[in-house]
Amino acid sequence: MTSKNISITEDVYMMLSRLRLEGESFSDAIRRLAKRGSISECAGLWEDMEEGEVEAIRDGASTARSLFNGSMRRHKEAS
């Protein structure tokens, strides 16, 4: 397989380095991160999750949404 040299800034290198999985090359990490998936690939991923865990995720998402909306409102009012 041929290879190409690319230039990236130090901050991008650090981000990519943190996103690499154990034993993963930079090429493998870029390939994994650049792959675009379909929402249908997520179907059934949480089917064996307990109801309490599902509720905790829903509650967390609801809280995050409320915090985000409040932050956006305050930002709008300040402008």
C-alpha cells in the first residue's frame, strides 16, 4: 500500500492522538472517524439495556436540552 505525507497543526495532531483507540494507527483512526454511517446502523444497539439506564439517559438528555435552551436564551437577550 502506498502512503502519503500530510501536514496537520499541533492541536489537530493532539485531538487525533486522543481519539485513537488502543493499538490503532493514525491511518486507522482517520479512516474510522471519516467513515459516514447511517442512522439505521444504530437500530437495536441498546435493546439489552435496562429500563433504569434508558430513563437515566432520557433524563440526562432532557437536562442538557434545558441547559442549552436557557443558555441560548440568555445569549440572545445579551445581544
